[in-house]
Amino acid sequence: MNPSQQESWGFLHPECFGDKALLFFSWDLAKTIEQQFRLHAESSVGTKLYEAQKAVDRLLNQYVQIQANPAAFEGQSIVLQLEQDENDAEAPAVLSLKTSPELEEKILAAQAKMQSSQSVN
């Protein structure tokens, strides 16, 4: 898996199924959020968040539509929100992702599996 091309998307990759789909999804998720914040750079934070959430919802739906890993993606959700540091009111809010527990567990397991296979090679 080499996401080096600027406009290549994981869900278009021929190997985007099973555990690999979770890795492609992680990459696409980061790319999607970054792209939306860049596209709406002049907009309010609320608009950026709203547009990014719509794009994340579309991305998740795309992975469901192509049946990349039905057990991992169907019925799952990712909610974007801004969180303020309770101990530092002056600090800027940070974007957080609230991923449904089942999807988060599967993504972390796929990432760990990939890292352990790379350290053996």
C-alpha cells in the first residue's frame, strides 16, 4: 500500500477489501478531513466542521457501497467535534473523532497487524 499519488483514493485501489480496507480507510479519512478544511479555509470553524462531517459520512458510505469489509463498516459512524482543553481555556480547540467502538477496534487491530508484519520483514 503506497498512498504516494496526490489524488489516489484507497477505496479505488483493487486491494481495498478485508483488513486492508481498514488501512485504506484510515488514510482516506485523514485525507478527506484535511481536504475539507483546506477547501473551506475561509469559512467559519462551524462550516469547516459541518462540511468535513458530510465528507466523512460520504466516505464511510463509499466503503459500505463497495463492500470493502461489510463486517467493519456497515452500521458504523464517525462524528467530528471540537474539544476544548478543560485545563487551558486559552488553548485552541482540537478536532476529535468519535468513532463507533466496533470500527475503532477493527482499525486499531488492522494497524497493529500491519506494524507487526513490517517489523518482521
